[in-house]
Amino acid sequence: AVSRFAREELNYDVIENDRQAIFNHEAWKKCGDFGIQGLLVPAEYGGLAQDPLTTVAALEGLGYACKDNGLLFSINAHMWTAVIPLVYNGSETQKKKYLPGLCNGDLIGGNAMSEPNSGSDAFALGTTATKQGDKYILNGSKIFVTNGPIADVIVVFANVDKTRGPDGITAFLVDKDSPGLDASHKIEKMGVRTSPMAEVFFENCEVPAENLLGKEGGGTFLFTRSMTWERGCILASAVGSMQRLLEKCIRYANERKQGGQSIGKYQLVASKIVDMKLRVESSRHMLYHYGWLAGHRKAVYLEAAMTKLHLADAWVRCAEDAIQI
């Protein structure tokens, strides 16, 4: 059903959109109406209440039929770094306020963690949050914020007490119209240009105390959990993309004639197709294994990391072989 939906509704000029760095809001809303962004969200908040295995399979189908990898990347960033933290750590009031819109496509979520001076050591962040009465005052900056220029709400990580190190890191739900928030600094990218990215600045940014996500000092665990979901699921659509590439290459190798025969008859081309098939099948098995485990046990850190590593490598190599074929 997901593949059929994407084939019928998400068939637009991705090349031109990528050239112009255009984010397709209409396609985003269509995905929301279908239920993509709410796959894992409980039904009471507008989601489809699917398990992890069904979710990654659905995203695979989306990647098979939708060629806009920027849209898919934005959807994944939205689901794993904005929706998941709300599902697990949001208060009842926060869930009712944000999740229905985040599910149906009315709202776009983002995540602000990385900073210019805390790349690989994400928890060495400099952004601070100081409580003043019934609000927190945020100061600092974030970089590489996917969906930053278009997000309606951003999950922002800041330190409420630098003397506590990572134990002071706290998450906040920051609305786009919050005083002191500037998300207008777009970042130019080499690829995936249909997914907008920004540098985000906080200058005495006022955030109501009720927008504290989870508890003070709970940001490290919250971030780790959302990143585990992200690692395991963000390339689910890539498995569908690899399957599409494989099928396209097989068709082309049968149709393209050289030296009086189809190029698929040549061993070099045939071996590339075999390699692509092996990568697709191994990637799918790893993805589904992760999805099944994620629905049956709490700790899937290793499996999530292995899945992302293997799928990323397989996807690049499949794309390279497809170009050669």
C-alpha cells in the first residue's frame, strides 16, 4: 500500500527540485495524510500504532517508489529525533499538543544537537539553559539542523548546569516563533538538497517551563534512545531504493545491446548485478532483524549501529554499480 501510494502521489520532478533545493510541502502533507509520519505513534495521538518491524518495512516500500531522498531524509529526521522523544518522554499535555500535527503532516519537527565545537563529542555542547521563573532562557548555537528552516517545533538540547557535564544536558521543545530563536541561516549542501538544513541561533531565547521535555538532566539518555531509533531505521528506505536500482539495472542490461548481444550476457556486468542482489538481500535481512529485535527487547544499540553501517555501505556501492551498468 505504501509503495502504491508513493508511486501514484510522489511522482514529481525530483531532479529540478534538487537543483533548486526545493522542499516539497505538498508531498510532505500527502505522506502525513497517509500516515507515514505517525507509523509508530499510538492511535490516541493520531498515529497508526505500528510495531518497529512493520514500520521499517513500510519505509522500505516508500523508498522503493519515491525517488526524492531529501523528502525521505526529512521524514526520518522528523520521526526519529522529534516524534520518538515525544512518544517516550513527552508529558500528556505535550503529546496532545504536538503529536497529532506531527503525525498528519500539519507540523514539521527538527532536532538541534550538533554544535560547531562539539562534533563527534556531541555531549560537550556549549548551549545553555537558565531557568528564570516559569521559563528557561536559551543561549548558544546549533549546526546541521535538518528541517531547521521549515520546522514548526525543534527538540533542542542545552545544558542547565555545565559543572555537571553530560548530566546537565536537557531537552526542550522550542516552537518556531519563540522569542530569540533564529533558524533562517540555511546551509548549502552537495546532495540531498530537497531536505533543508540550517544553523540555528539562540539569543536569550525564551522557552516556557512546560516545554521541558522529560526532566532536567535527562537529555543524554533521551538523545541516545532517539539516535538508536535513527541508526536502525533511517536507511530503511535505502533498501527500497537499492531494490529499485537493481530492477532498473536488470531491465537495462537485458535491453541494451553491444557486440550483438545484451550487455547482461557479459560476465563483468552480470557479476555487478549479482553483487547488487547480494547487497539488497543482506541489507533487507539486517533491517528486518533489527526491526524485529526493536519490538522484542530494550537494548538494540549494536544491531542499530551494524544496520546503519551495512546499509550505508551497500547503498553507495549499489549506486556506483548502477552508474557503471
